[in-house]
Amino acid sequence: MCLLPSLSTPGVLTCSVTPTVATASSSPLQFFTSRSSTHPSRFSTGPAVPLARTNTWPKDVGILAMELYFPAQYVDQTDLEKYNNVEAGRYTVGLGQTHMGFCSVQEDINSLCLTVVQRLMERTELPWDSVGRLEVGTETIIDKSKAVKTVLMELFQNSGNTDIEGIDTTNACYGGTASLFNAANWMESSYWDGRYAMVVCGDIAVYARGNARPTGGAGAVAMLVGPEAPLVLDRGLRGTHMENVYDFYKPDGSTEYPMVDGKLSIQCYLRALDQCYAVYRQKIQNQWKQAGIDRPFTLDDLQFMIFHTPFCKMTQKSLARLMFNDFLSASNDTQISHYKGLEAFRGLKLEDTYNNKELEKALQKASLDMFNRKTKASLYFSTHNGNTYTSSLYGCLASLLSQHSAQDLAGSRIGAFSYGSGLAASFFSLQVSQDASPGSPLEKLVSSMSDLPERLASRKRMSAEEFTAIMDQREQFFHKVNFSPPGDIKNLFPGTWYLERVDELHRRKYARCPV
Amino acid sequence: MCLLPSLSTPGVLTCSVTPTVATASSSPLQFFTSRSSTHPSRFSTGPAVPLARTNTWPKDVGILAMELYFPAQYVDQTDLEKYNNVEAGRYTVGLGQTHMGFCSVQEDINSLCLTVVQRLMERTELPWDSVGRLEVGTETIIDKSKAVKTVLMELFQNSGNTDIEGIDTTNACYGGTASLFNAANWMESSYWDGRYAMVVCGDIAVYARGNARPTGGAGAVAMLVGPEAPLVLDRGLRGTHMENVYDFYKPDGSTEYPMVDGKLSIQCYLRALDQCYAVYRQKIQNQWKQAGIDRPFTLDDLQFMIFHTPFCKMTQKSLARLMFNDFLSASNDTQISHYKGLEAFRGLKLEDTYNNKELEKALQKASLDMFNRKTKASLYFSTHNGNTYTSSLYGCLASLLSQHSAQDLAGSRIGAFSYGSGLAASFFSLQVSQDASPGSPLEKLVSSMSDLPERLASRKRMSAEEFTAIMDQREQFFHKVNFSPPGDIKNLFPGTWYLERVDELHRRKYARCPV
């Protein structure tokens, strides 16, 4: 373990956007700030005064700031390989995973989200009443009725700001994306009152003992959404695919563990990827046509490509798959000139190739250079922390920002594929702003992510035996009432919210570690 | 029991909006219809072509069509009073409930939503690819990961339309309203592609044996959302209040039943009502000011007022509470001239009066006439079917439409209060279009609801003993696998989707009763 005591808040990554909102009255984010923060009332009846809205969409709606939280402990995948008595490399090479973060009983989905929201608010120095919408995407359901969102309202209590739209949204790993889409929609609607939206997603991914267990992970992401963002959501541009399948699901309320049909899920993922990419390409080509541009969209139009990442090898396979989509759509000449080594696969159809190992190998080879340039950097967090379900894709985004300079990123388009089993999937994209100068929103966002490697390295390494004991403990406490979780809060990062007590009526109470 | 054999599809209420969308290319709902419905493909890659969007919001976004589904069986509350050995009137007068609908094991949340969506699509005669967004609000969680939305995609399969945004959203009874808000936001955003949104909400409300059990119910509502609607959502006008409380919640995944603190929940409901009304009033007054109107908003500005209705007496109490809000905000003169019998309560504060029985009595009396004019008609469905959680408020809307003529409703403003424990609440309003002429969208919507009383009357009355046995059966089957639900599908309304089988891997398969 490599503890970096100089880090005051390890495990928490954030960016500090200057809160122009509160000071510049000409900003599109102007909002009502007459609630005195020195005299917080239990409930303020003074709502934000809506702007004198003209019915135009605000400019450049997207991600202004991000924060990433992960647990302070991990298990090394080589330790898990030995513990599970499998060949060396099964998890580290086969899955592409080196470490896996996990939570003790002291943390649950509410505490993860409390931590990540509090940190984003504190670092951005935004007033608590500057948020007009907050939605949570999660599939870590610990209450079938009460939303995580309601627990997060605790943080806003002293500000008197209770007029915050949005609740929780769920479909497997897709909830974060649904929340992001909903936030952007709100901001372009008449119901936007000039305040920020916050998108929160997080999960504790745990599996029963067996093959799937090393594909777990835990973490949460919070994103501040607003206009004039450094990462702009491409307007009117989303390719979605939904269907009814049972590839991964959680029908048993008495356990945290899912039911998984791994082989089916990979096939569903790739099929959804094909479909979403086709819809996205058609939509962007239509937009281009209206602008007088008539040419096919290909991966060359994306400088970076990020994916929901159940395990890292899956993402490499997915980029290769997108290349195959481009290849099949290309003209004969282009197929020959641009796609070396794929000639043998020219006559194939997408739907016949989900299990074609020969094709997969050829694609992996053909796309390797592209993978290294466009995608590999986005896997840093996933490699070291595992799958965080709804926040996986946004952990990839954070990783991309942490591994590239603002100059590298400026002016690029980032493609994003979100997948949630069951299934719901979307392909969308972000335009990175041109301005990467020191102090620019982009530079601030990027620099806020730069210490991701150090922060991950500051976690405590636990043995496979300790990890397994903690998983057993999670099982024992899953439906327990009237207890305070065992464990020392010194094992958590400073400033982490944790579960303090579950009373006899299942009511949960949280507290925060000293910052 | 009063069976009406002439009704071909009892229990299903709908309206038939002319599908102008598919025929009138000048309509704002123009969409791409080149997918041949005679040659359905498994997955169409032909997405809806986005309209050449100018960045203006479409006109009059709101509810175009509705459908209401409820189970074909009910228990009479007088039977429950006898069975539970309580005084006559406890449920029928004390709660204001006369009958309660309930589901056997043959129905679950997926089947309820399948039924209501299929019926709305069939009656409106819209092509399946005319829907671009579908979101489900529910707190009847039978899978912690897989959304009801994904099951509904089964209905769209043959059309090849898989590009449908939206998943599930949850916070107690608030999910339907969150879905409606999200649908309207989408339609005003750049991401709207010219197609309809569908809002689906439904729940099976069941309680453990005891005092709360008679406050159950079951049902689902589907609403078609689009521009140029007869029920227009007031633009930019929502008053929201959220906070962290444990008044009603479902922490135990091993049971369908919630934990309830009834007294706390009523107080939370009323506090949220006060807060939301204050925010709503301030927002509408701000809008008025911008239009040069400077006067306070009161209930006089709402011709009708509907509420989330956990039980009918609560709604009467709530309207009275709104009057108290108006009273406290009024000038001295108005307090005396307009609010007879409330003089004694002039000095009180809202937050001190949640348990003031004397005030409650005086308010109930003072608001009785208003209740009869503005709200009573909206309780028809709730009175006869009970609480349907997320769909309760929209069942009230359906009832209002069923009990008034289009002429009565034309030009009015309907206030709506949505409450979900935990808690999330909003006050919003609908403007009813002026045109009530025969064949107008309003007249069609209203007439589609007119047979609600007959359809409710066509249900089968079950004894309290039979009801209790079925509740016991639901408990036994809650986590069971590898079974086909017992029961005769003849007990269901024609055209109802039902649970055919749960296999050994918890996968659910549905079938439909003959129409």
C-alpha cells in the first residue's frame, strides 16, 4: 500500500469551476440568491425566481464539473487469482482488471452518494441553493420506495433549498445516463429556472462467490450540469436501443447479488452497441445533411471513445466491434484501403457474428492502434477499481480527463456508449471546448482529475481473505436491523459519509468522518 | 355484482385521439414512418428522422390521451369492516373508501403496465414507432435492476422501434409525476425528435394485516404526451418540495409490504403541500408580474383541484389546508369577508397547526362547498378502487374527466398536487383547452373517460375472506420460482396481460387474455 498522507481528501476527485453563477448577474446561470445562508431556515418558501425566459435553449449544455468517489480499500486481482485457485492472468489479463475496490458494511449507496455530492458542492464552492435539479441513477436498491435522492436532501437542509426536482432512476447500469439525459432535457425546457442540475450515479457491485465475483467494484460519480460547459452534450443527438432480455437482473430482494447470464449479456451488449451506433450515425448524418455535408460518419470523427465497462477486455472488444460496423458500411475501396486484415469478413452480417472468434481476433488486431489512441486512457479507473455499474461510463470519462492534457482534449469529440442490462443502451457524444488555456473551464476540469492515479494508489490493500470476510459480513448485515456497523472509520477516507446506525424500524442514520 | 356484458373491454378506459401524427405532414408531430409495419424487422436501424428543429418549444405540451386500468375484482369496505371487527363506517366514512381493487398472483407490475400501454396504443390507433420516449413511474419493485420499461419493449418489438428513451423512476407515489415532468422536458428539448412521449405509472398497493390494509388498491395509468394537447401543462410552473423522512418506505426486500408511520406521513403530506403551494404561488405570481398582473394567486384561480389520494378523507383535508394557506396570506379585510368561521385562527402559523383538530374541523366546514365544486368529482376512482400510489393522482384526473362534461371543463385550470413519501412532492397545473366542440381533442378525451362508473361496476365482488386468502397467496408466491400462477384467466378483463410463468431463474413470461 502506498499511503500519501499529504493528500487531504484522497479518493475524492473534483474540479473547481468558478462560481460565476452567484456573482455575475448577466450569466445565464443567474439565480435568486436572497436566501440568507447565515440564517438558514428549515424550509424556505422563497423559490428561485425564474429567469425572464425567452424560449431558446441555453448554449452549450453539458458537464461543468465532476467528482469521483471510490472506497479506501481494494483487493489485488492477483491475490484473488491465487485465492480462487485459478491460473495466473485469468483476471488480470483475461478480464483486464488489476485491482477491485469494495465497501465494508460501513458504506451503502446512500453514504456513497452523500459523500460524492457533498464533495462536489464543497470544492465548486457553489451555494446549496444553486441546484434546481438532482437525480440519482443507481441499481443498488436498499429501499423499494424511498429514493436515495431524498436522503441527499439532508445536505441541502440548512440552505432551505427544498425546491429541487428529480428522484431516482433505475435500469441496471444505465441509470446515470438516464439522469444525465433528463438533466439536459430539463435545462433546455421551459421548466429550467436558471439553476444547475446535478447528476449522481453510484453502485456497489458485488457478486456471489464464483466466476463473476472478480468483476465487482464500488464507487460514485457526481456531475454538475449547466450551460457554457467545457464538455458539451451534442444537441439532439442520441442513439438509443431498448429491448426485453434477462441477461443480468436482480429478482431476489433478499440478497445483494444479481442473477447473471454472462454469455448472453456480452452478446446483448454488442447487439445494443451495433444498434445504438447505427441510430447515432443516421442522426448525425441527418444533422450534417442539413448543414450541407453529405458523407458517412465513422470512428475517425471521434477523437476519443468511452464505454460502459463491465470489465476492461469488454471495452477493447467493443471498440473493435465499432470498427467492424464502419468496415461493413464502407465502400469496397475503403474496405480494402482502410481496414487491413479484415478482407475475409466482407460478406458477413452484424447479427451473425456475435460469437465469431476468428473475426474478434482480427478486429482486435486491426483496432489495436485505435484502442491505444482513443480508448485505453479511459480505462484507468475501471482497471484499478472494477465495475461501478451506473457510474462506470462516467469513471471512464474521469479517467480520460486524468490521462490527457487539456490541450490534447480541446476541440475533440468524445463518443460514449452506455449499456444497462435488461436492456437499455444509448450512444451519444460530447464536444470538448476549444479553449484549453490556463484557468479555462476545460483546464480546470482536466486538472481536477489529474491526481486520480495517486488517489487510487493511496487506498489500503486488503488480502483476498479479508475481502471475502467483508463480503460475508455484508451478507449477514443485509437485512439486519438495530445495529451500528462494525469497523473503524479510520479505514475510510477523510470526509467520507458512513452508515452510523440502522434502527429497529430499518431507518438509516449517517455521519461524516472528519475532513 | 353488476356485470355489463355489453362492455367489450371493461376496466380499460381510453380516449381516441385522431392519429394526425401519421397523416398530416405539417403537424408538429410529423415523424418518420418509412418502417413498414407489414414487414416488421427484429430491430430496425431506421431511426426517426429528427425534424428540422428551430430552437423553440412546441406549443401546448400536455396530455393528449389517457388510459386507466384496474383489476377485475374488488372487496367491499363494509365487508372488510365486519371481517376486521371494527365499527361500521371506520373505512367507508372515516377513510372515505367504499371499495378496494386488488390483484391475484396472476398480475404483477409488469402485466399491469403491459395492459395499460397496449390498450392506449390500440385505441389511439397510433403506429408503434410514433413513440420516442416511454418512462415508467412505480414503487412496486419486483426486480432491483431490470426496469418495467424493458418488459414493455416487448410490445414494440414487431414494429422494429427500439429507439425509445426513458427507463423507470422511483420515489414512493411520486414516480408518475416525475415521469410526466421528464416527458414534458424532453419534448421542449433539442433531443425531441417529433414523436410522442408515453408516461406510464402503476402500482399494487398492499399492506400487512391490520389498520393499513383497507388503504390498499391496484391500478395503472398510461398517458400520451405531446404538443397541442387538450390538457396543457402550464409552462415553467412547478412548485417542488423534497426532504429526508421515513414516513412510508420499503426497506425489506423479502416482502411486498411497506413500513408506515401513518401519523407522521399525514403531517409530512400536509407540510409538503404547504411548501409546494407556496413555491407554486410565488412562481405563478412572478409570471403574472412579467405580464403586468400584480395580485395574489388563490384557489379562486383554480377551477378544479386534484391530489394524490392515499384515502379520500385525506384529500378533503388537503383542500381545506390549501384554503388555510390562502386565508393566512390574505389581507385583514379579505380574511373577514371571504373566510367565514376562520376568524379565530388568524394569528396561527402553518407549521404549528398540523395537529390542530379544532382548526381542521373549522376548515373542513369552510371549504365544504369548494370541495364539492372543485375536488369531489376527482375522487370517484379512488373511492371505488383505493390507492394506486404513482397512478393515484392520474386516476383522480381521469375521474374528473369522467364526471364533468367537456363544456364544464373547457378553459379551466386544474391544480394538481403529487406526493411521494420519503419525500418528494410537487404542485403543478393543467390548462384545459377552450374548444369543447364535438370531435375536439378535449371532447374526445372527456368522452373516453365517461364510462368509468360502469366499468368499475362491472368488476367482481369478492368476500373479505376471499380477499384475505388472495393476499396470503401473494405472500406465498412473492419469491417463489418455477411456477405458473394459479387462477382462471376468465377472472381477468378481456385483453388483460397476465403473468404466465416464472421459471427457475426468476424470468417472467406474460400472455394476454383474448380481447
